[in-house]
Amino acid sequence: MSKKIYMNIKSSTIKELEEICKEIRAEILRVVSKNGGHLSSTLGATELIVAMHRVFDSKKDPFIFDVSHQAYAHKLLTHRWEKFDTLRQFGGISGYTKPSESEHDYFVAGHSSTSISLGVGAAKAIALKGEQDSRVPVVMIGDGAMTAGMVYEALNELGDRKYPMVIILNDNEMSIAKPIGAVSRMLSSAMASPFYQNFKKQTESFVDNFGESARYIAKRMEESLKLITPGIMFEEMGLDYIGPVDGHNLKSLIEILEKAKALKKPVIVHVQTLKGKGYEIAEGKEEKWHGVAPFDINSGNVVKKSSSKSATQIYAEALLHLAKNNPKIVGATAAMPSGTGLSELMEAYPHRFWDVAIAEQHAVTSMAALAKEGFKPFCTIYSTFLQRGYDQIIHDTCLMDLPVVFALDRAGIVGEDGETHQGVFDISFLRAIPNMTLFAPRDEKSFHQAMAFASKYERPCSLRYPRGSFVETASLPESTPFELAKSQLLRSIESNILFIGYGNGVGRAYQTAELLGEEVAILDLRFVKPLDEDMLLNLSKKHKKWFVFSDSAKMGGVGSAILEFLASKKIMDIELESFEYEDSFITHGNTKKVEESLGLLPEQLAQKIKNAFEFDIGVSGGDNRGVDGFYFSIGDYYQVPEREVYVVERTIPREEVNIAYFLARRAHRDVRFITDLRLGGHSWWDISLRLGLDPRTIYVVETYNDYGPPYGKAYGYHKDKYHRLSDREILELVNVRFLSEYHRISPDEVIERRQKGSHYYYDRDEHRDRVHKVEKYSEERYKKEIERDREDYKKREERYKKDREREREEYKERKETHYKTNKKEDKSKNEKYGNGNNGRGRDW
């Protein structure tokens, strides 16, 4: 049916179109109940979108959906039926319009009230191209979006410029006007007809010849007629108005849209729809059906509810507690009372907490005035939506240094809503503003403490918290009360590594530390502006490798703030890596899958940190397992790249180790270096397995002291090339996947020998774990192991001697062959050129 829909919609009968609407509704309901998403508004707009596609051409006419959460039917009508099952899923189609997804999507949308401005811009471009006879922008905007000032800025210009455009006002809350029965429908249709429009023009032209009094009388008569309809406001702005129209009557919708298209002027078509149309449980004004989690279609119940308390719930509880004890506390949100947890406060204190509609700019500035009057405002807005009030934060709040608290919900990755809604930029854009203080809680207790601090703080401040629950940090010390610019050291140990967490990043730092199996110091930063400078200075003396965990953009984020501080103090010996988001927009999908794609799951971060270090050589102080005073130290690390390339150096003297390391690094920068000094018989094969590496991925750089290359030089060797390798050759050989310590047997033979009982063979999974859990052997077992290693060493030495003897014999044989060959050549040349005076022949 899907292909039939988008191929035949232009020629389908009204009855067939009604069947298509039923099928679209059923598909939307099926997928949204499974995946979650926006439901009530998109069900209500089904007939309206089908009528739009019947009358207009979405390939050439810009289809501009405000917010675009109601455009699911549009997606189904534009070749995405087969992909609709992937709606809002990672790697699937977006829940909003997205031009990279389809040529039928004109613009990226996700935030409210931008559509008419986009329409005006598109209309200007169409006029400049001379395409007004073949193209017209079509805008769909909801009544809620009409509360934003940007809409009226656009309408003001459109009414003056008179660019042809069709604006469909989808009124699904009956908030603008109620239909007035058959008379209203008749007048709306009549006002859109060519007869009425021509009559109006002729009347205006006729009256112009009779002076001011006649024009005044005619104007009053027309206004009296318009009073029967609700469109007088738009008419006064210079726009034609048609409506209200039944948004579920396909025949009427198609007729009205065709007439509006033919007007060749800006016209508003006021359409009334029922939210949740076709799914009785969701029909009406209930906000909970606007955006839904997966649910059971038959009962309407959510399929799975989280048992953990969400950060939004914690915020609402904390703010309600503070408001009960402090009558000066007030608050506002921008059209998201339930989403931000303010619904309960609005019910309890309707005169102190307000929903100001989709007007973030107004919310910020109005709260600034309340702060000026001695109140304590909590401006509660999603992180992604606060971007819309940036100038007001700077100009109306921070410039005056007014104590407004900005509570930023949905900070970090928000999941299925994707690029337009990810709350990743607030730290970056707020940190740049003078007088602004930024802090964040890490769990429920610290959230209450952060709120208590905010309620008493007398300057502008912002605290951020995630969508859903905080990452669990149960075994860490309890949070202490917040103090300005003071962090909390949660784990202090003698380690070179320091984990710095901010907000929900503390939980991720903790989980990563647990997976590492290594004890690391952990700091809850708490304040990113101002920083706890004393604490950071102290820690810089103890820990030299810092890792930053924060659900925010890397550019201008937490890591950036710390690096700026270190630079200002001229601290140059700290290696810092930030696990914040890179400089790109983050796709939609399940939060865990999105984080996995970014490499930010705790297990991925733990592996990155493991890969960032290597084992180094330490001084044994006479340990008989070492050779010439060197041994393999599991505790020392050097930072190296992540690439899967390894170099094994098998010589003993330290200077040769350094030479081999330098040569390998010079030849190929992205290389890991492992030393193999045959410690107690442990070969590079053995060590690689202990490190959880596949020995067949290792490239060997070898030196010999007893024969071959001169002492003190490091050379690369390949199992099939017994000659010195240049830097370039080593670089080329980095891609060689196997170099056997035996040199003359195949990789399969080596593996077979190991599996037949050699003590060098280990289970990789077992020894991957052992890398981070150094076993404590008993003295008796230790001695046995040493003895075994010595015996094995002797056996290998015997084998090596035999190999070398054989090689020497081969060399003698090659030399003799070469001598005989040269002797024959000399004889032939002497016969040709003569022996010369000295009997040695001529100098050829």
C-alpha cells in the first residue's frame, strides 16, 4: 500500500484518501507504541497533511513544518513507509524533518516558531528567481507556536511585503477561536472564493472615487462582516484569513487549500483538528500524549517504567520544599510545565510559578525583573531551549548581576529527539558570560544541596542535570554541602591518574574506574566556574594524568576550563584528556547506543585509558629474575596512541632498548613498544598474552650482540629478510601481522606448538584479566617458577645455538660458492686482458 499511497495520491478519490488516512494513522500508532515518539498532534494532523500533498508538490513547493513533530504522515507519504519502523531509532529516520533524509524535507526543525520566518525567506528567494507562478511556500504551524514573538516578527514583514504564501494554522487546542457553525464555514469558503476576492478589489477601486466618507462606510461594513469570523487580527496585519475549517474533512480541506493557493498572496488558513484523532485514549488536550514512551495500544499504559527517580523529579521535590519555606521563591518555564517538573508547583502556588508559553526570551527577562524586585526566581528550561534566550541572559540578567537561577533540565544526550534537542552546549555558552556561576550535582543528595546553595546565592547561576536518572555512585562518599568554588575529593590515593567528573560525569568516572581494576583518584569538580583552584593546584603535584568526564561539548567545556587554568598557572607537566563530546552534532537514537557510537560507555572509556598506556622497564635492584638489573614493571606507564601496532625489543642493554624504541617511533609514530628481555624465560609471546594481545599482531624489532650487526645498534628484521631494514622498510613492515620468534616456522605451527602443552600458552581471556590483577605467588611457587624458567631458557639457548651453527654453515657454503664463481670469472678475464706485471691481472 505504501507505494500506492505516494504514487496515486494526486488522482485518488476522497473516499480513497480517507482510507489512506486510516492506514497512516494505524501505522503511526503501531510504530509510536513500539518506539515512543510524538503522538497526539501527529494523529490529529493526518487529514491536513494528506490534503497538503494532494494540492501542493513537496518536491518544488517548500513544505515547512513548525517544530515538525507532527509530520509523521508527511514522512509516510514521501517514500519512507518501509523505513518508518526505524523512527527515532539509532541509525533510523528522525522524528523531525531532515533534508539529508529526504528531498521532500525542506528544513531541519525541532524548535518551535521558526516556520513563518523560514517561509518568508523562501518566498523572497522564489520571487528573486522569478518562480512565483510555479512555486509557493506552504507552512504548517500549531496554535502553541503562535505564542512566540518570532512568529509576529515574521508576520509583520509578510503583511507588508505581500509575498505569496499559504500558512496553515493547525489549531488543536481551540485556543484561538471556536468555529461558529454552518455560517462560519459558509463565510470562510465564500471569503476564499474568486467571486469574493474580485468583488472586494472592485469595491475598493470603486469607492476610491468617492472620497473619504465613502471609503470609511465601506470599511466599517467589511469589518462588521469579519467580526463573524475570528480572523480580524490577521487581516489587520495585512494577511488574508480563511477559517475556521474542519481539519478532518478532507473534501473541505482540499477545496480551501486549492483556493488559498490560487490567491497568489499571503493567506492564513485556520484549521481545527482534534489531538489524538483516531485513537480514543489519546483524544483531547491531555499533555501526556504529546510525547510518549513505548506503550500498550489496547490499554494506553506505558510498557516499561524506570524504577529510579529521575533528576526532574528530584528537582521538583527540592524546589517545592524550598518554596514552602521561602515565599520569595518564584519560577517560570516555557511551555514545558510537566516536562520540567513545575506542574506541581504551579498547582500549589499558581501566583508564584508560571508557564509563559513558548517564549524563552520573555521567561528570562521577566524573571530578571522579579529578581530586581527582591524575589528569588528559578527559571526552569531545557538546556537546548535556553539557547533561545541567550541575549536576555547576558543583557537582562548577568549585566545587572541579578540572582536568577537557571535550572537546565535534559543536559547531555537526550536520546531519540536527536540533534535539535541534545543539551550539550550550555556549559560552553554560559561559561563565557561575566558574573555567571556554573555548578552541577551528581546524585539525589547533592542535588538537594545544590538547590539549597542556589536559593541563597545572590548572583546569576546555573545548574544542569540529565534526562532520566543520575548514573549510580553508591559506593562513593556521600556528598557534602555546596560551597562556592569548592570541589569534593571522593577518592584520594597514590596514583598517577586522576579522574575529574562534573555533574552526571562523576558517575561515569566512577564506573570507568571500577572497570579499569586500578585504583585511581576521583574528584567531583562541582563548580566549573569558578574552579576550585587550590584543589587543582594540590592535585597537579600528585597526579600527572587527568581524565575529564562531563556530558557536554568539549569545545569551551569542562576540560577547556581546566586547561585554561593550568596554562594560566604555567603548569606544563599535566597530560589531560577530556571525554566530552566532539565538535559535531549528535544523532538521535537510544541514549546508550548513541553513547556507544561516540565511544563514551564506561567500558569503552576504560579500554581507551588502558590503550593510552604501556608497560615500561624499571630497575630491579638485584632481582634474580631480571637480567643486568632490568625487569618488566607492570606499574609504570607511558602514553602512546591507540593504533593496533606493537614493537617488541629483545635485547638486554638499556642503551639498545632506547635505540630500538627511538627507531620504531621514528619509523612509525603510531606504535606501541613492549620490552621483552626474556625475563625468567617469559618470551614476547608470553608477555603479549598476559597483556591480552594477539601475538600475531606484533612486529618485532630485534638486535643481536654476538654476531651480525655491530654492537649497540638496533635493527628491524623480518622472518623472510635477513638483512638490516631501513626506517622506510620498517614503516612498510608495520603492516606485517606476524613475526615468529622461531623465524623459520609458520604462524600455524607456532600456535600448534603452544597448544600442545608448552607452558607459554595461555588462555587470552584469562590473562587479559590478569593484566590488572597481579597475582601474589607463594615463595615455593615462585622458586619453582624460576627453576622452570631457567630450564626452559637453557633449552632455548641450545636451540638458538643450533640455529646459529646452521646459519654459519650456510654462510660458509654461500661464501665458497661465491669464491669459486669469482675464481672462474678472474681466470676468464686474465685470459682476455692478460696477467699484468704483478701477476694479478689488469685493473678491470
